[in-house]
Amino acid sequence: MKKQIVLSLFALSVFACNQGKKPAEKLTLMKYPETKRDSTKDNYFGTIIADPYRWLENDTSAETKAWVIAENEVTQNYLEQIPYRADIKKRLTALWNYPKESAPFKVGEYYFFAKNNGLQNQSIWFIKKGLEGKEEVFLDPNTLTKDGTAAVSLLGFSHDKKYLAYSVAQAGSDWSNIYVMEIASKTKLTDELKWTKFSGAAWKGDGFYYSKFDEPAKGTDLSAANKYQKVYFHKLGDQQQNDQLIFEDKTNPNLYFGASVTEDERFLVIYANAGTSGNALYYQDLKAQGSKIELLIKGFENNHSVVDNIGDKLLVNTDLGAENKQVVLVDPKNANPKNWQKIIPESKLALEGIGTGGGFLWASYLKDASTNIIQFDLEGKKIGEVKLPAIGTVDSFGGYKEDKEFFYTFSNFTTPGTIYRYNINKSESILYKKSGLQFNTDNYETKQVFYPSKDGTKVPMFIVHKKGIKLDGNNPVYLYAYGGFQVSLTPGFSLSRMLFLERGGIYVQPSLRGGSEYGEAWHKAGMLSKKQNVFDDFIAAAEYLVKEKYTIPAKIAISGGSNGGLLVGACMTQRPDLFKVALPAVGVLDMLRYHKFTVGWGWAVEYGSSDKKEDFDYLIKYSPLHNLKSGVDYPATLITTADHDDRVVPAHSFKFAATLQDKYKGENPVLIRIETKAGHGAGKPTTKVIEEAADVWSFVFQNLGMSW
């Protein structure tokens, strides 16, 4: 089954308001904690760089914990003074309280889907026998912990459709344990696999392949670098220590390994990634007696993924020789690229992904950052285009070979997630289930503009606002972007954003270089030594909005998370005069040391590494932590992070906050909000999502001078 099993139930930040409350004229800001500075310094190729807050990298020390408590006290004291903060949270809680449901997918005689009755911390997985069958609880993450901080992901179904492997992650960490359920009886088996991270479950017969790292030293599991990932095979009923080691590379600790098995169980495919882009492919013919794992496509300059097999050949989605990607048929015994057979040639549009199901290929393309799906037969003949309800985003498209229909979720900026049933024979989408959200979005509109960046490159940008808005230069703006790692930002729905628009705000989402909205060329134009293009694109977006009378700098809030947090950090240090509010969330802010923690080494293919002089020379120019200057009037800043973030460790945010508080002497608040028992974002319980959304939006409204 090539449909990715992902639970994404409307990642909404929801709140509303009571009428008539204005932002406070003056809030009392407590004195920032006295953050100890030491004499730590590093020598980078003759350049001495001070790192006085290095001690904050020790996230488990008593000293760091005391600092976190002190910083949270300052932040909460400030937020408690905002007149409408309690109203925002109350209304947010009320509006969040409506049923949410994911698109169902068929596995054997059962349909799987996730539901949340409104305020449950985690959505519950249900099954039913047939579409009209009785709904039964299959897996309820809310029973695993009292506070709802355990998150469940479905990893893979056995090929006989009798078993499901799933993972449980605690408190937002990337670490997870894998378990197995028998589907028909809904019985959890005794299997338990520990210390897995970024792993699937690729089934073969009575077991599955999975990926794991070695167990970290006690107390370092959230910060220490993870090295030497390996692929194992687990047989049902066995203890983990008896699992068979399938694949490793003892010569290179900095590789990710993942496994998949084709739908007919003919081939094992192993992915070797040196980072977040670029990979090698290995394969094994599981039906050939005595076969071994062999190289299929060498790494690591291009991106390749196996779609499925056709007999003894493999369908591969690749950008080798095709920056917008193409699908080729590869004979493993004669795998030289010159022998590849083109099935779906490269298009002018970026090929985002390929799904299989019903005996067809379903190609998802991006057309100016919106989803377009084209149906092909297995020989590459175009059958037709899937007619979608409007311009927007489809989460995934595909299923098993025997399927006659699919279900998919469609959304855009003014359409909440809506489930459709697609009949393959009739090429027809039928509405299956509308969102239960009680909010009229008819009064809002979306347009896409193309603006010039600093070097003249045309960048697309979505602008969403209330119909009839006046372009008088006085509208509050929430400018959000990402710009990296081939991530494409497409139209999606958020109720909190809608209520910002309801108050006269404008939501803006540019498609910066570094993403893959226009294929690999667009990605490469925003990575490594060209990363400054991303920041230039974002800055140019704000300048365009000012020029076209949408807003003024005093009304602009900028936001981004993870790599987007880097974006915000870099832009607020480069153009502090252009923005009023900055919201760097779980950001990569120390570009000289990011690769020394957990899986940060994998981002070097995107950013470069300070271990190399040529990379250091450009990293030091934009690293947010190292470009904060004394005496500069920086925007009102609310940094958000979490104590269990082992993707982008909170030390980035800790050190950035301490440095900014030390250097900035103006009147704008510089705060850090540190969530407990939470991580990079995935699996965060509803209660914590609501609390954080209320705090962030209260901060935005207060500092943009917006009434509630």
C-alpha cells in the first residue's frame, strides 16, 4: 500500500473573541533573569567566536532548569496582563469543540479512520467492517497517559492485512517504541521494539523491517548526537534482542537508513540518506534464493524513491536528469541510468509524489503551489486529470491494487478539511463528509501575486483577507513561510488564522526558494551558499506588502517554525526595521553548532557545516544567534520551544533568548515560552495546542495594537 498513513486532523489554532477590548497601553515587563556568561570561545579557522551561554546546552542541569523556570515566569507575567488573553483562550476552547475526522482507508475488509469528538487531546483510531459497518475503537492514545502526551502513528500493515505495526512517542520526543496489533481481534501482541526514530514498518511475511539507533547514554537521549542508524528485521513474537541486523554502514555514522517492501513482497528496498535530501537506493529480490542486498542507484547527489514494481523491474520516482522529477522503470540487473525506461517524463510542473492503487499511477503535481493530480496507466499513458473541488491541497491519493475507490481530504485557505470519495471507474469525486466547523468563510478571499525578490526572481505569494478590505496601509499582517528542505507550502485551513482575518488582519504565505514548489532547481536556489536568497525572498514579500499599501512595518508580524524559525531569526536580525513582531518557533538559530545535537548532522546537506571553512564563511553571515547586535531596536519577540524537542534542541532558543535579552535595550518585549512535556510539534495534545495558540495570538494582537 503506497498511500502514506498520516494523521493530520486539521492542525488548527482556534480562538475567537469578546467585543470591545483594546490592547493595554502599557504592560509591566519584569526584569529579565540574570543569565550567567562564561568565557567559552571557539576558533573557526582563525576567527574567534564567543559562546558565553554554552552551559544552556545542558538541558538536564539544575542550573538550566532554574533558568527555564525564571524565563517562563517573566513570560507568563507579561501575558497575564493582556486584557483579552483569557477571552481568547475561552473562545478558542469553545470553537475547537467540534467533531473532526480523517479520510478512511481500506485494509482488507476493514476501514480505518481517526476521530476526535472535539477537545480530546489525541484523535482516536476507529475501524469498521465495510463503509456502513459499526464503528469500533481500535486504538485510543488518550488511555496511554493521563495528560494526553502520548502520540500514536500507524506505520504499516502486514501484506495479508492481519496485523498493524504502530509507534508510540512520549511527550513530543522523536524517540518511539513500536508495537503490533492483530486487526480482527484488536489485540495488542507482546512485541515491543525500543529506541526507534524516523522508522517505518515494512512487512514481509510474519515480520517487518524497521530502523533504530543505538540506545543513548542515560540522561542524553534528548540532546546527544544519534549515529549509526541500522535496519533490522523483527519476526512476530520474538524479543528485540533476537532481531536480525539487515543493513548498516560501519564506515559512515552520519547516514539515515529506511526500508520498504513492494506490495507483492517481491523486493526489499533500502534507502540510504546522507541528510534531508539526496539518497542512494539498495534492493534485494526476496523471491530469489540466496539473493543479497545490492546497490540499485548510487548516492547522494539526487533524490530517488521506489513507487512499486512491475514484475522483476522497479518503478522509480527520480530527479536524476529531471529537476522536476520523472518516473522510470529500472531493471535491477541492468540498473545503469542510460538503460532506464521513461514511464512518466519530466513535466513543466514539479512532481510532488506518486501514489499507486486500482492498477494505476496517481501523479501529484504542484501548479503554482497548488495540487494537481494526473492519472496514468502503468505504461505511462495519461488517462486524465482528477477534477478537484477547487484550487487547494489534497493530502494523499492512492491505495491497494485491488481498490475501486479512494478517499481523500481537500482543503484551502477558506475551506476546512473536507472528505471526498473518488470512484476510479467513473473518474468522479463525491462529497463524503463535510467539516463540522461552525464558521462562515464566505466573506474571505484568496489571491496569488508574483513579486520580485532582491535579485529579480519572481516569487509567488498567497494573500488572504476579508472581501472589500481597504488598501490604506493600515492593516495588520501575519507573514508566514518556511523556505527549505524541499518543503512546499500549499493552501491549507486554520481557524485561528481566519479569526485574525476577521479582525481586519491579512494572512500572507509566500513560496520562498528552498522549497520544491518549482522542483529541485527552486530548492537548490535556497540552500547551502544560496540560503540568503530565502531571506531576501521573505524580506521582499514584506516590502511588496508595504509598497502596495496593504500594511506598514509597524503592523507586520512574521512567523515560522523549525527551519522557518531560522527564517524569522535571520530576517529580524537583518531587517529589524521592517517588522513589529517576530515569532521564531522551535528554530534553528545557532548555525555553527546545530549539527552537534541529535540528528542535526543530517541538515548539513541543506545548510553546510561550520566544520568546513567555505561553509563557515557564509553561515556566520546569517546565523541568527551570531548576528544580534547591541543597541538595535528589534521587533517584539516571542520565542517558543519545548523541553522535549529532540529535533531542534531547545538550546537554540535558550541561547538566542539570553543573547537578545542581553543586547536589546529598547521597550519591545523579548520573551521565551518554554513548553513542558512537549517536543517539536507533532503529537502535541489539544490542551497544549490551545494554550500556546492563546498566548501567541495574545502577544500578536497586543503588539500590533489590535482590538479584540
